[in-house]
Amino acid sequence: MPGLRVGLIGYGVAGAFFHAPLIAATPGLRLSAVVTRSPERAAEVGDKYGARAVGDAEELWDSSDLIVVASPNRTHVPLAEAALRAGLPVVVDKPLAATAAQARGLTKLAHERGLMLTVFQNRRWDGDFLTIRRLLSSGELGTVTRLESRFERWRPVPKGGWRETGGAEEVGGLLYDLGSHLVDQALRLLGPATHVYAESDVRRSGIASDDDTFIALTHANDARSHLWVSAVAPRLGPRFRVLGSRAGYLKNGLDVQEERLRAGLAADSPGFGDEPRERWGTLGTDEDARPVRTEPGAYLDFYRGVVASLREGTPPPVDPEDAIETLTVLEAARRSAEEGRVVTL
């Protein structure tokens, strides 16, 4: 069958380093058009993908089978809604919306129109996350009591751009950016949250959104998640520390797929998601710990799931109801930080 024509809205970091190369590497998809007003980026999408550049999203509606929204966060809802009303299925980069109420509205519209709506939570296909899921399934960790998870960076000089300089109206800051990933992962691993506590700060001058945030979740099964996102960490903590009744899992460093995408490696190349042995995590106790092979990362599985959903009617790779749950927690975290209290869900 001919590849589904994909219209990509946005060719910044998300569009250029994640969506475009993953779409190009997925059987059944063809990147046909990209919304960008930059002459340099327009030339790049033509040279690399044979895609045409257009100036406005509306130019995609009549020539696409699938819309991918990878534009600034504040535009996610209006663009996704416009695509759904045009009769097109939609992939939206995280966060799906600024609020859970907005996400519910989009989900309701997609259901009424009989259209697929899904959210690009690619970190569900990180190798370390897949490894923890394997360890949970095998019982090697025992009963998990605490999950610690971090996305920390040392970036004392801001890069600028809407994620850092925009206020709440831009849906910027680390809480909604990297926090969307960490909260989603915690909910997938340990189940629903019942209580949320957060501390959120702006540490660097000239920044309008949070750049140093901590979130604590109490889950319905009494496990706890401690989540950190920071741009001002001169000493990085472990990516994951998972404590269970039988053993703990400790993992440093980020999944390899992003760095390989940024380096221009094709996502369908052999060994793309494989992590070298020296970066594996360890399982056990301080007295008896052993290296544990990291599961191969599999970002392509997201878009393979999109194709299966559109061609075969299978559920989308990420249920938008999951995004509503994540946004509910993120809203509670923001409220907790502002009011200095634990928020009950």
C-alpha cells in the first residue's frame, strides 16, 4: 500500500531531530509536507526527505493523511483541533495541552469524529524504561516502594527561546517539558497517583519559566515517586534509582536514541537503540549488584503503532486518556508549588 502522507507542523528541535527522521524510517509513512517559514529549513526538508515546505498548517489539510503537531506548546490545542475538524488523525508532541480540561476536549472531539488522536510520549520507548518494565514483570525487584527519576542538565547560561523566556501562556518551563515524560513514566510503572507535592523554582536570571523542579507522587499502591527536572545541576544524579523489597536498580546516563538522532543516524539502522555494555545499569544491593543489559530503545515503535492504528484499527500507541492523567498531575504539581502544600487528587 502507498505510504500515508504525513504533514508535519513545526521543524524545530522536536520536528527536525525526532519526528521527521522517525517518520522517514517507518514503513507505511511518507513525510510529504512540513510547515516552516525558514528558507534554510525549507531547503533541508526538501533535500533530506523530498518533502515540500508550506507556510501555514491549513495548506496541509487537503494533501495529508496524518497530521503531526510539533510546534510550540501553546499551539498544540488549536492546531490539533483544526486538524481533527478537517477530518484528519493527529499525533501531538507532549504536552498534549496546557490543562487536563483542554485535553479532554480534544479527546472528545476525536472520539466524536472517529479519528485517531495520540501523544508523542517517546520516552516510553527509552531502553532504561523498558528495562525497568522487564524487571517489574519478572519480579526481580520485588515490591517497588520508591522510584527516583531525573532529567538533569548543567546549563547555567540560558539558551533562550519560548521554553525558557515565555510565561505560563507559552506552556513553557521544565515542569511541562521534561516533567511530562517523568510523570508519564511514573504513572505507567507504579499506577495512579493520589497525592502530589512539588517545589518549583526559577534559578537563572532572564528566565520566566521554572528551570529547577521536584515532584513527589504518592501512588494508590502506597509506592512513591521522586522526580527531578533541572537545568542547573552541576553534578547529575542517576537517571533512575528504583528500590524494591528484593533488589534495587541503579542507572546512570540518558537513553542513546536522542544523541544518535541528533548525530544523523537513521532510526532504522542496525543497533540504533542498543546501549553499550559500559552504560548498563546494575541490579541488586550494595553488597551484591550485577550489570543488567539495557533493553534496546525503540522510538520507531511509536510510529509503527500509529500505522497499525490507522491501517488496522488497533489502539493508538499512547492513549490520550493517559495524557489527561499526566496533565492532571502536572496541574496539581503547579498548584502544590504555588501554595506550598500537598494536593490530593
